[in-house]
Amino acid sequence: MTPSDPRRRIFTGDVTEVALPGIGQRYDVATVEGATVTVVIHHSGRRDIYVLGGGDEPQAAVALTDSQARTLGAILGGAYFKPAVIEEIEAVIGGLLIDWVTLDEGSPGTGRTIADLQVRSHTRMTIAAILREHDTLVSPEPSETLRAGDRLVVIGRQEDLPGFLRHVVRS
């Protein structure tokens, strides 16, 4: 790691921590088999866990609710990051929630444009960026077609996120 590298080693030499401004924290854990387990802890409480074997594509991925993650953390030894409570988030960023969601083949938004989905009018959320393979599309145009595997950075109010998930991510 260089002095300008945002990663910080914690606990042991096998764990690094990266702050994700507006999103939460990321932890990378090197396993004894040479794989990497990445945990992204969102301020909303959701946890995304990825197992990377050596390539860029995860071998496995799972999303957990706050409660599920705390239970798993207790099973594994009780060491986990506690997300900021919503009141603190609202004080810091004026009530806005910034979160990541990933589309899959069965997502209602896959293969459709942002304009076709009428994301803002139907969900009151905004797609601020799309992370697609090795590219990042910031402020995507309404004509942008969403694809399976796209990681969407969404902004809005926490109470609007479930509607966005139903409309775009999960049927």
C-alpha cells in the first residue's frame, strides 16, 4: 500500500478497510486458501459479501439484512462494523440515502432503459451512477439500457428504497 492508498490494514495483516463515502465501509479479508472475502457494509444496514478467487468476477455473492449480518457476525465471533443509524445519516447528508444495488437476469429493470422504467416518477429515487464491468457511468442518460450485473448507485429517501427495489431490482 502506498501513502495515497485509501486502504488501511486493521486487526491483522490479512484485513484491509476502505471507507466508501456516502455508502459505508468495505473490508477485504485474505483467506488461507488465497481467496478474498469482501464485505461492503452500507449505511442502510445491508451487507454485501463477495468471495473472489483470483479473477475480477465473484465466485459467490450474498446480500444480508442488518439483522442477518449481526446474527452471522455473532456466529463467526461477533466482530462486525455497526452502520450509522438513520438519524445520523440524515443529519450528515440531509436525509438522503445513497446505496448500491445489483441487477440480475431476472430483475424487472434488466434490458430496459432508465426512461422506459420512469425511475424517478415511479420510485422517487435517482440512479446516480452505473458500475458496469470496468466502467463507471456517472449521471447516466435516460436512454441508458440497464444490464444484468450492473451495480447501480441510487440516491433518494430511505422510505423510497423498497419501491425502487420492487420496480427495478426484484420482481
